Amino acid sequence: MSATAKFRKLRSLLMGGCNTYLCLKPEASRSRIEKLRTASNTYIFYQRAAIVRVPLKMLLFFSWPFIAVILSVRRVSLLGKIVEQEFGIGRFQQFVQLLKLALFEFIHPRYYIYFRFFDKARMEKRGSYLCYRRNHTLFTALNGFVSGEPINNKAKFAEFCQANTLATPEIFALFENGSITFKVLPELWRTIDLVVKPLYGYKGRDIRFAHAQGNGSYCYADETLTHTELLQQIALNSKVEPFLIEERLYNHTVLASLSNEYLATIRMVSYLGQDNTPTFLAAILSVPYNEMCVSNFGRGFPLKLESGEILPSPHAPMLEKWRKEFEEANEKAVGKILPYWRETKELIVKAHRLLPEYFSLGWDVAITKNGPVILETNIGWDTDSVQYFLDLPLGDTEFARCAVERLGKLRSTAKGFL
């Protein structure tokens, strides 16, 4: 990694490393969300790598006041006028609120806008929100420190799905350290569109598409390559990190009418509720638009869990330049019923039953003309977007109650959490 890249990474860590805490054990609280936070904040204290991470957290802790001021000024300068006009809160008052939240409660300034903490009712509930940057340690604890390898490794997860008749994209080939392992004979997929993705990718990182040209060649990374050249190019890239090739899926016509040419996905969050039964917390439709080729940062719509009906997004963008597109997208999508919804829920329940060691999982599902397909699942799902689209802090949900019970049962393994 170059010196410039290292500097950028450090700057990103310092500017974005919000909700920083020393590795101290807070007093146990009766509040569910405080118990979840305790698990999140103290997990690092018990890791072997803590001796390395503690100095970093110390650096973040002592630099946070300066970073908080900068971030608060940025938020007020970008959106302060709009908040003042629409909600009657002066810009200086906003700055004071932002700074108080950041300095005394370690709440990143971005959440002031994202969760609408300028609204008095939401501000009063701010302590019940679980912020995203605490997720990794919390979900590691909730899952009893079980290895994530069978899930994080996309090839192993695909094998798991196939072995249990769970619909998932078929993997054609793996690329590691410059070598190729074929799972399906190339003759069977030489002329179809392909998806190329990192074996351990996340949030759509480095996903590319190989578009079949119909003459034995592909358009890949803005180049025209033969089938052999395509494989050679991916094999070369795999010397840096492993990749895989899988079949490209296409939207059901209902979703195709809402999306661009690329795949819309549904994020479904399940957790083990009463009697360890998989229970749904939320379902969110994510739709790519304009030039996006993945849905991770597309337009989001909450879904009615009972019927699969698309509901309006709870908050309109604050910037006027995005608001018109938002309103048009809502008008086009809201009220539609997703196809195969019963089958989709049954698929996820079946899959989670087969993974009882994991308390909660975030599933990415596509719906094609033939039904739902599991793309992947994640141990550390995005709590920010779930709370945003539910318009509800996780501390006020049944999920939190079950999570606290789970942590209590794991007390002997994860000492000091509660």
C-alpha cells in the first residue's frame, strides 16, 4: 500500500471512526439497548488483538473532539438552512445539539440528520438507536463467536445452499492465486452473461459484469475479450484476491419495471425469536438506478412483511435536487406487491433453520421469473438502514429483547457483557 493510500485510510478512519470508546466495562443497565451497547463496546477488551487495538481507540478517543467540531460544521453548512426553514431550529442551535451528541454521547453528527434527531420525539429516543459502527462486535457476540467462514466465503455458502436445495446462483469457476477451478464445464456457459465478484466481497465491492457479445466474445471492464482472454484476465486479478464467476440473474417483470437493467434485491433480516424460531425483523427493497450496476446504494423501500407490498420510504431527501426523483420513484413503486412473497419468506425461514448457530442474519434475495434466489447472507447486517426504514429504534423492538436474552445465555462464553 502506497504512502498516499495509507494516509487516506488513516484519514477515513479518523473522520469516520465515530462512536469511539475506550475498552472499559460500563456498569450493567436495565435498558435493553444499553446491554447491547455494553456487549458491543467491551467485546474488544477480550480479544487477543486488544493490545493492538487499544492504542488506536485511545487515538480516536482523544482526537474525537476536534473531529466532532469539523463534522458538525459540515452538517450545518450543508443542511442547516433546510432544517431551519422546515423545522424551525436555528443553525446555531443545530450546531450545539450536534456537538453535545458527539462529545457527550459519542453519536456521530451524521445521525442527527439520518435519524432526524432535530425532531423532539426522536431526539428523546436517541438512546434506543443502535449505530452501525458497533455492529461487528455486537453480532460476533450474539452469534457466540461462531466462525463466519461458511457464510463469508461465497463459494462455501453456495455449496451449503445447493446441498440443502436452497435456490442460489450457480458458481461456474473459482480463481485463486492465478489458478482456475472449474465447477461447471466452460462449454455450458461460454455464451451467456456472467457476474464476476470477489470471493469475500461485500456491499457490491468490485462486482463486474461480463456481457456476452454473441460472437464468442465478452465486454468486460470496457474491453472486448474472448472467452479465454476473460478467464486469463480474472485469473491475473486473483493473484491479489480470489474471485468467482457465477450466472447472471435477471429481475422478475414486476421488479424490472422499477429498476434499471440490473438486479434489484431484497434485504430480509431474520433472528431467532421465541423457541428459537426464525422471525422477521424487516424487509427492504433496494433498487439500482441511473448508472448503478448493484443495488447496495440504490433507492430503498420498506416492505410489508405480511404481504410484500412496497411501502413509501419514511423520509424524503432533504436536498431539493434529489427530492423530485424520490417522489417520482415512490409514485411508481408504492403499492405494488412483490411476486413470490410467500415463497421468499419460506426460503429464508428454511435457510435460517439450517443455521441455528447464528442468532441474526441479513439475507440478500433476488426475485426472478422462476422465484426467489438467495444471493448471500451477512452476519453483520446494516442496522442503520433497518432503523431508518422502520422509523423505529432497534431498542424498542422484540429483536432487542431476544438479543439481550441471547447474550445472557452466552454469559459463560462472553464474560462481562451483561
